[in-house]
Amino acid sequence: MSYPQQSLAEGFTGAEFATWSEASQNSYIETSVTMAGVVFTQTHLGKASCVNDWYFADDAWKTRNSDIRDAIAAYRDAHPSGVILALIIRECGALD
């Protein structure tokens, strides 16, 4: 069986993310937050609502993207998705 994309985080870091255009960064962030919310609808329903409110309510994404970019820059050696998940957990609570 083969997969179209490797499921490895190795090699992709916040440092590489920082080289992308702001539009590409915004797209990556929105897609990551959206997918976390979709997964949480199946595993942690209350967290899904929190993610939605935190990122999408009242166009919060307009300021959240900048905050998320700053956090990714602060942890430039980490995978951006891990940083995004950490921010979601900080805002919405642990995944228990």
C-alpha cells in the first residue's frame, strides 16, 4: 500500500514556515485549525465548539493568525501544527 503524502513531521519547522508568503501561512493556519475542529467533532465535541469560537467567531481569525504566526516563530524548531495544537489546548483545555 502506498500513500500520496508521507506522514512525517521531520524537516518541516517554523523556520521553513516563516519563509512562506503571509497568504500561504494564513491558509495553512486556517486549514490546520479547521481540521482540528473537524477531528474534535468526533472525539471531543465540546472542544470543537471552543475551537470554532476561538478562531472563527466574530472574525477572530483576523487577529489569531498574527498571534499564531508569532508563536510559530517563537518555536521555530517545532512543527507548526504542533504549535497550533498547543495554542488550541491552551485556549480550550487538555484533551483527556
